[in-house]
Amino acid sequence: MADTNTRLEPRADKVATVARMSEAFRDSTASLLTEYRGLTMAQLTELRRALGNDTTYAVVKNTLTKRAASLAGLDLDETLFTGPTAIAFVGGDPVTAAKGLRDFSRTNPLLVVKGAVLDGRFLSAEEVRHLADLESREVLLARLAGAMTAALSQAAALFQAPLSQVARLAAALQEQRGAAEPAAAEAVAEVADAPAAEDAAADPAPES
């Protein structure tokens, strides 16, 4: 009679594996599915090192992967589950991980990116290539920080400008106002004198 424990233990291992993978699908910022056929253990080790500490690159079984994806609420294309599969579960920036896979595949063409899951949405292999072409989060943050620093520097320079500049502007405005006031007074006087002159011209000179 077959040992019941012998039959149940592999089953329990598979259930645990599916549960772990399902959790990884849910918790990862992205999951990049690849085919690694023909890569050596040394190359896989090199790839894991290139992806960094915040990405787990795991060789998986297709049947268990399908179950785990379904358990995580993902509807993945059947074409993803052909050939030996390994998944990069990303804990950091998905763009950085996609760049790592792209760069590694350039020198190791046996690595094939089949697709990815990002924010619960499936990405095709072509979309993953576009993802790899984007600026990484670090680069974008650096650019944003640079732009903010430049803006703050300009604002600081404006606030720290000598008050004499403001004083000169105020003085110039005052001069303009002062010059305008006499001119306005003269204009008023001319307008006031105009009727008197008109009346004088209208009255005939007395006869002698």
C-alpha cells in the first residue's frame, strides 16, 4: 500500500508554492515573464545580480504559474506558458527591471521576455520593450529635483535682491507722478482761462 504521506507531501508543497507565487504577483510592482531556455546556471546568477536586490528572479513551473496568476485575479494569455519560464518579481522600479532584462538579453539572446504584469494589467513583449526605453524613476526624480532646485534658486535670488532696486523703482514712479501733477495743473489752468478769453473776444470794444 502506498504511503499516504508520500502522496500528500508534494501536493502540499505545490499548494504552498502557488500561494507564494500568487502573493508575489499581488505584492510586486511588476512581474516580468521570461523564457530562459539554454541559459547556464552561471548566466542565471549573473542575471539575478544584474536585476538587483529588490527583484526576485524565480524559475517556475507553467502549471503552477497559471494557478497562481488565476488566484491573484490575473487573466494571462496561454502563450506565456510555453517553454521554460522564469519570472522577475519586481519590488522596486519596474522600468529599472525592464532595462536590466533588456540589457542582459543583448549579450545573452537566449533570454526572451514574453510579457509582464504591471498594476494588474498584462503587457506584451513589445510593451515591455517600450517600458525599458522609459526613464527610470531615479532619473526622473533627479530631473525633478534639478528643476525644483533651479526654481528655488531663482526665487531665492528674487527675494534676496537688494532693496535699493525696489527703492529705485518706487522713486522712478514718484518722479513720474510728480512730473505729471504740474502738467495736469497747467492743463486745468489753461482750460479755466479759455472761457474768459472767449468772452473777451466776444464783447465789442466800447465806442469812444
